[in-house]
Amino acid sequence: MNSLLRHGHRLGCCLPAVQQQIHTTAVHRTFWEREKKSGYKTKLPEPSKKQLIIDGLRDLKEEMKLWRKEVREQLKSDPILVFRPGETDVVFDFKAPDVLDKWTVTSDADHGEGKSTATLELSSAGAGLFHGDVNSDHTKDGIIKRTGYANIRTKRVRKSFKRESTYDWTQYNMLIMKVRGDGRSYLINLHTEGYFDLMWNDIYHYVLYTRGGPHWQIAKIPFSKFFLSSKGRVQDRQGAIPLNRVTHFGFSVAAKKGMDGPFGLEIDYVGLEYDPSHREEFAYEMYQTPKYIVAT
């Protein structure tokens, strides 16, 4: 017995080192995120300290201009004149200068998962043209099961001196878009990235149905119709969009049900509107689920 205790004591001395490498529970992988990209992170070369100083001094002038603009807007702000019922306030206008620099384009090929391609450029009509080719053929690595997607989304809104911020759309209840599509269905994405890691991937969706053809269409979508998902899973516990915490806006297209091939979505503008006749707060049933259930 004494020999067994001594042997067990020697094993116990080694257990902490082993436990650091072997996890017997999935909690570490399920409820803790190492980074906001969840592993989808492109490694970029880090600039030298000298280059950082040079870039910082060059950006200082622009940041001061942005800060002065923020102060002027704060002093002149009048809530009564911010919006008028029935009037569209344009948020993303593709006729503005340097508008393409405010958007990011991604596809499955960027992460080595598929063969889809996508581009965002200005069309001959002066609008933004999101086009490319979606392909459902995926990398045969035994891990990837489905692919074939492309996305565009705005870069994170920020204040002066690189401070992250959010859009505050609480005074509006409608999303207005002037688009021209190819007959495909596109997914509208409203990111409401939260503070904690469980809310980093909170996205509200709604489907944009395009009719194709040469004519423009005006899409008017109530914010109450958007539904919540996280990492591609529609959540059981639903709720209205926190319109004061919108961090990104974007579109997605996928090659589902054999819809491989070229796509094209032309966007003239994206705006907001307050419609006093629309009083719906949330369009879907809000089920009372146990607190430990977070997704289906």
C-alpha cells in the first residue's frame, strides 16, 4: 500500500503538466473564443517601429480633422431635425469618393476552403457592383463539408484616433436600398458585435430577393423582420435588433441547391427611413427557452 501511495504521489506531481495539454471536456472549445475571427485570420507582416512612427505622424493630421468634425457635429446636433417621416437618409452612397475603401470583400477561396471569387467595383452606371462566381466545390481535406459563398461588408466604423464605434440607428425603423440584381437571393447582414466573446458573431439577417432584368428596384425592409443568428445558426432566443450597436453592414451570396455560377448585385445606395405607420417591434415569436440553451 505504501509503495502504491508513493507511486501515486509521483504521478500526481506530473498531472498538472499533462492537464495543460489534454482537455477532457469540450467547454474550452465551446464557450471560449481566442479571437474575434475564430481562426479565420490572415497573417500580415508587422511593420517596424520606425515605420509605425512615420505612419502615425502622417495620420495625425487626418485624425485631427476627423476629431474637429466630430466636435462640430456634436455642437450642431438637433434631434428634431435629424430625421423626418418618409424621408430617406442615405448611409452608404456608392457615388461618394473613396467609397470602395470602406468595404471588404471575402470568399471561401480566401481561406483555402473553396473556389469562389468575388469583386466589388464601380459599374458603368456609377453604382457599386458586387459580382463574381460562386462554386460549391470544396477542398477535400476531410474537414470542410460545404462551401461556395462570397461576402461584402463595411469596415468597422470608428471615431478619431482609431477608436472603435457603432452606428446608432435607433430613430429609424426601415432599411431602404436601391439595387439591381440578377434574380438570385442575397442575404443582408447587420452585425451587432458585442463585448463578450459569445456575442462576437451576433448577426441579424434578412433575405433580399432580386428580380433580375435591367430595371432598378427599391427595397423597403422593416428592421423588425430581421432574425438573429450566430456562426450561421439561427438562434432559439430571438429579439429585436439593438440598433444602437450596429458595427457592420453587408451582403452574402451562396451556391446552395445547385446555384453555382456567376452572380451580380448592383447597389446604388443604402439608406434609413422612419415610417410612423409601422409599429411592429419584432415579427417573430420569442420562445422562452432554458438559459443553458443558446442555439439549435
